[in-house]
Amino acid sequence: MVDSGSVAETELPADSSAAAKQQRERHFGVVGLAVMGENLALNIERNGFPIAVYNRTPERTKEFLSERASGLDIQGKFGIAEFVKSLARPRRILLMVKAGPPVDSVIQELKPYLDPDDMIIDGGNSYFKDSERRSKELEAEGLRFVGMGVSGGEEGALWGPSLMPGGPESAYKILEPVLTAIAAKSDSGPCVTHIGPGGSGHYVKMVHNGIEYGDMQLIAEIYDIMRRALGLSAAEISDVFTEWNKGKLSSFLIEITAEVLKYQDPETGTPLVDLVLDQAEQKGTGRWTSENALELATPIPTIDAAVFARTISSMKAKRVAASTILSGPQANQVAASAEILSDLENALYFAKFSSYAQGMALLRPAADAYQYNLNLAEIARIWKAGCIIRAALLDTIMQAFSQNPELDNLLLAPQVAPVINESSDSVRRVVTLARNAGIPIPAISGSLDYVDSYRTASLPANLTQAQRDFFGAHTYKRIDREGVFHTEWGANT
């Protein structure tokens, strides 16, 4: 079988006329022409790889070819058999369809026309256990399945996303030239690496999204404190975030927060953010992260809090009704002094490190439980550009795991522990400020509680275990001798 992933086969013929382009075998195929699929197709073509596209709705394909793909080396196909036949072998087919049953449906449509060693790449937000199943099923039929996390949104897909491909290493080696070409680039290289086998790519993308949930909630809570406790306007808060983005908090999410807050509604002249309904939707990846963390007995309270916050935000009518019955503190607003703004900046930095530490700590047991052999330094590296959680602090995270691949928890890294220790007083003052104003801050509180719990040598779980032994004879261990014990607790009362 010819390895069409070689450099020679990716080079374009000398004759690049329109006729030659139409006759040339397609290096890559894309199924699904929603915005993400379209943008990835354009990205692949722009980087010199001739492609074919297919969409179940022919009109969508025709529209794409006549508009955004006009004049480009992109062929549109209107039947699965014709689409597959146009591709060079081994075939490389990227699915950009809705996660769940639609992925299985498209795979079933493709299979009759595929040959051994052909590759199906799922670039959607699929659940990693679905990717595990598909990987095993297709491997049994001689096909290769790559579950690939794609982060960066519409712009990232077009100009360079962070890519997290998992599956057979043999498939990655063939795909590497095109994935390296289309991925975002940082000062540490292309933001793509082979994550590991099976569903590892989608697992890492799931954890990425969990961290993203936490990061967004932390920013929202800091915004809420500035808005309600300090009385700042959207424009004033935008200025604060703009300044923060020039320093240690520099990140994509801080940058776009400043942009969102300064945007004026053209119709009313009001900051548009003030007119947006306070109901945050979710697609489920954050919840998957929380559910999996419970399965692996790994605490991720910041991410859990972010999932909870989105869920309770959806209960708008109930919250409005409750606001007329339940009362909170009647605290006056405080001045937005330089000291308070500094505390808020330090608290957010502290909480972000705590949140990332939780996400990285979840990857460790997952690597063991699912035999993924994850490289945490590489994962931090490919998140440095292109993806939603890209941030300056990822340099520190990458360095920490590069220096100590067996690091048990990011909080213990010599680059991170001083940040946590020095910011601790600031985050406690911010929590007190929010509590006195009656402002809910579940993610900031969860971030602090995680650190405080992790650094505490003696937790009150001794009482919990004694209670369990009292009512259920669950036994306990002692700190002064070896063995397992049970006590009839009411016998000497």
C-alpha cells in the first residue's frame, strides 16, 4: 500500500491549472460543512493540500463551492461513493458533524467504500468513551479511527486551532504533515501532538473544556464583584481587564472579556453585556469532566462549581421569584482602590492556577485508568496557542511538567507554589468582600478550598470515618498503631 502521507505526495504538480486541479486525487476529505467544517477545509486547502468536501445537504455544498471556496483547490462531491473515490489512499476523512449518533451514522455510510488502513478522523466534541468504542470497532474491521479534539472556535479552525489527536500512532504519522501545517503556532512549535491511543484525544479535549468552564466562571465572578461590590461600569471593568491582559493574566479569555465589556449596543447606546440575559448555556463537556472526575475519585471543585453556576443560571424565573423572598446582606459599595483591584488580580491569578492544577491532576489518574500514557508537558505546550484556554501561565505549566514529568500536583511545582503562597491573602480578602456583599463566588471559593484542603495535613475526615463506623460498622484505621478497627461507640456512654 502506498503511504500517501509522504512529503513527495503532498507536493502539487507543476501544472496547477484549473483542469489539473480537478483531475488530481484529493489529499484530504472533509464531511460536514457547518462553520467549523468549512473553516477547517479552507485552512487545509490554504496550506497546500487539495481536498474534497461532502455535506448531506447538497445545497450546502453548492453554496460553499460558489462562495467561500470559489477558485480554490476544493472539490465538492454529492455522493459518499464519489467522495471516497476521489481521495488518495490511505484515505484521510475528517468528520465535522454533530457529536453522538450522527458520527456513527456517517461512519456506517463511509465503511462500504473504504479500504484497509483508511482513516476516519472525528473532529467534533465527541464523548471520549464513544471514541474508545469507535476505535475498537473500526480497528476490528482494518480501519483506523482518530478522535481529535479541536479547540479555537471558528477563527481558530480557519487560521490555526489547537489539535488533540488520539488513536493509532501509525495514523498520526501519516496525518502529521497536514495537522502540523494547519495547527496554531506558538514559540514552542505547532500546537498539535499525538496524545495517545483510543479516545485519549477527546479525553484531553474534554478536560480542556472543563478548565475552560472554570476559567470563564472565575472571570465572571471577578466581574460581578467589580460591578456589584465596587459599582464599576462595564466600560470601567473593561479597562481593568485590558490592563490585566498586559501582565501575568494575559490570555485569550481575559482579552475577549475586555472586548465584550466595552462593546456598545448600536440601538440603545448601552453596553451590550448589560442587555444579555443571565442564562449561560452548555453543551455538556464540562458536565462530562465533573462526572469523570467522580469516577476517578479526583476532586475538581472549580470546574464542578462552574457547571453548577451555569445550571443555576438557567433557573432564571425561579431565581427572580426567590429574590423577592430570600434576603441577603445590605452592604454598601466600597471604593475601587488600587489595593482592592490588586487583590482581585492576584485572586484571579491564584484561582486560575488552582483550576489548571485540578485539570492537570485529573489527567494523571486518567492516563493510568485508560492506559493513555499522557505527556502533561506536551499537553500544556499545545494549549499555548489556538485554543480557548491559551494563556501566559501555560508557559509555567509546561516548564513545571517538563522539569518533573512525575510531578504529582501542579501546586507543588517550584514555579507555582510561591505564586499560591504569595496570593493567598489576596484571595481571602476577595472572598470576604464577596461574602459581605452577598455575591456568590462558587468557583473562587472552590479554588481556595482546593488549595486549603490540599495543603492541610490533618482534615476532619477522622470524625467522618468514626461516624461511618458508628452507624455502619465500616471500620477505621488509627494514627498510633497498625490495623483495621471497629468500635461499639455507644458502649461507654
